[in-house]
Amino acid sequence: LYSQHDRFMVTPMQTPPANPFNLRAIDAIDTHTGGEPTRIVFAGGPDLGQGPMLQRMHSLRRDADWLRTALILEPRGSAWIVGALLQPSCDPDCAAGVIFFNNRGYIGMCGHGLIGVVAALAYRGRIQPGTHRFETVVGEVTATLHDDQSVSIKNVASYRWREQVSVQVPGEGTVCGDIAYGGNWFFLVDTPGVDPAELESLSARCRRIHAALRDQGIVGADGSEIDHIELFGPPSDPQLADGRNFVLCPGGEYDRSPCGTGTSAKLACLAAAGKLQVGEVWRQESIIGSVFAGRYTPAPQGPVEHAVIPTITGRAFVTAETRFVLDPQDPLRLGIPT
Ligand code: PYC
């Protein structure tokens, strides 16, 4: 049996490890899920105490944001990497807690990221095929590691909050989209097509929509910022998928994967519109052609009618095991400020 603290070797270090150069070392595994990278911190992060993940996320942001900036900003990171800090869980029956972050700040849940976390824990021999519970900032999420190493994430309750909301986008006019929650907030817009040859113009369009939502005060429940923009078009091949998306993340980069929380938001919209039945599979293709399979069950209780519990299945691969070094003499050890 593991104690709560050494279960996944989440060994908080307040003081730098003893070594001749007084360097701080961070033990991490990199994965990618459908092309989207996740950097998973096993050890070397700050001690955030024993509270719920939301409270620990606030402490991390307030007292130790250096972890995020050092690992995600250049020169170590990039705008399209999501970070995942493993934590001892509050409930000893959970596999771990996890706090997700990116180049701009912190995000509540991350579907591709949690698939990466499960792959990394399996790689280190810390979990076996089966079902495992994780504590996230937005609630508990269940992950099943299958024998073929694919992973199914049973996400938090997801829902369409508003249907076909109009926003005035400079240079484009009125754009209509659904506002939906899938662990993060999304504005989902149907488009005739999302073409991987048009990455620049897709990104620019999403940035304009995001700015217009902000400027016009269009928000999610409780005034939450809608920080993910999701454009939808037909799949590249109907044999492969049911739809293709392009998701612009809060840090200004697009998701290479089909986006787990974005697919959850899409499932919630399809369910609310009566276009997808309980248990039916929706295959969501990303802009690079990777695919997640999604399905849902009704949420026992949700903030709105037709809230769903989405299950998203995908696969992650380990790409690196890294011992990051923060040299006190390096003026850019905490990343290049943006
Ligand atoms: O897979 O949920 C996701 C996600 C959120 C941001 C980037 N990926």
C-alpha cells in the first residue's frame, strides 16, 4: 500500500534538492494525445497542502506560478503544451489529483491531458488496466485504462447553456453559436468546413470571435469567461468521423487533438438538440485528423435540463521522460515572460 504522499511519488519539494550547483529539478513525463502534448509533473512542484484541487490551484497561481511559467513558456515549453501537476488526492481511493495549466494560466479540466496522465501513470507502472478516479479543479473524473492502452474519460456533467447566441464580430457581422460547458467554457459555431490548410485564418477568426464575446459581455454560467472557441464542419471522411473541429485554446494556440472538453461540450449540444441519443457514438475528428470517440449518459442532476455525462475515448503516447533543471544563475529559468 502507498501512503497518500508517496502513492505516485508526488514528492513536494519546498527547498531545492541538494546538489553541487543548488539546482531545482522537476521530474516530468511528456505525452501526446491525438497530436496535442501534455507535460505531466510527477515531482519537484511546490507543497500545496491537503485541500481540494480548486483550493490548491488558487495556491499554485498565487504562490508558485513559476512552475507553470518555467515549464510551459519558452525556452522549455510552447503555447500548445498543456501542463498537468499531479497531486496526492484528498480521497485516498482516488488515483491522484491533477491541476491543468497552459501558457496563459489555469484550466479546469483537460480531456486530452487526462488521457495523457493515465498513459504516463501506466508507463511508470503506477496503474494497471481498470477504472481509476481523479480529482480535478472542476470535480471528480473517472478514467478507464483499457487493455489496448486506450483510455476512456468519464467527464464532469456537461451542458448546453445557451442556444444560438448572436455575437457581432467586426469584419464579419453576426455570428451565431451555442454556449456550452464540458469542463471548460466553449462557444461552438457551425461552419461549412474546417480546412487544415487554413490554420492561420481559422485561428484569426476564433480570436475575433473570442474578443467579440468578451467585449459584448457574453459569458457562461456565473459570469465565467468563454475562453475556448470551437468551429465545426464536416469530417474529412465520413468513414472516419462524424464531424471535424478546430478549437482555439485560451493561450491563442489551437488544439491538435479533438479536445476532450470540447467534444464533451459538443455532445451536450447534440443531446440538447435531440441529434444524438444516449449511448450512440459520435466520432470527433481534430483539425490534424486524429479522432476521439464520444458518447453520453444523462446526468443524474445538472444545472440545466439535458445535462449529460460524456465519455471520451482516445489514446496517448509517451514522448519523453525529463528531469528539468532550473539553474539559479539562468535569468530565463522561469520562462520568457509574455
Ligand atoms: O482536451 O479538453 C481538452 C483540452 C482543453 C484544452 C486543450 N485540450
